[in-house]
Amino acid sequence: MKWLHERNDDLVEIQAEIVVERESQKGIIVGKGGSMVRQIGTLARSDIETFLRSRVFLDLIVKVQPDWTKDNDQIRQLTSQT
């Protein structure tokens, strides 16, 4: 998660990154015209709203970070951002 902000009107704003290793994976996650990332966001937002018991605005960013799964420092950095 990049950031989370709770507004005064009980709306929680969340910006999160989906990290992939290759451009081809990014294309799969984004989907044609953004359809797949939109579907991922809709399902995730619903689960998060249930968990937080609050309305949520979820902004998803798909980011390519080559070979991150083979680099312990990058894994540590990604997991410590939560």
C-alpha cells in the first residue's frame, strides 16, 4: 500500500500498487481498456469496505519492478510498506 487517508466524511482513501516483474504481466493485470484492473479494484474495494466497515476509495497502480521476486532487499522493501 502506498498510502491510506481517512477523511472527515468517513471515506477511506487508499492508494495501492500491484507490482509485477514484466511488462507483459502488467498488460494482463491492466486488461483491455483497464477492464481487469477495474474488476480487481471493485472486488478488493468490496472486501476492504466489509473489513473496515467504512466506504473506501481505492486507487490501484500497476508497476513493473523487474526480478523483484528474486531480490530479498526488494521483497523486504515491498513488504515493509504495509
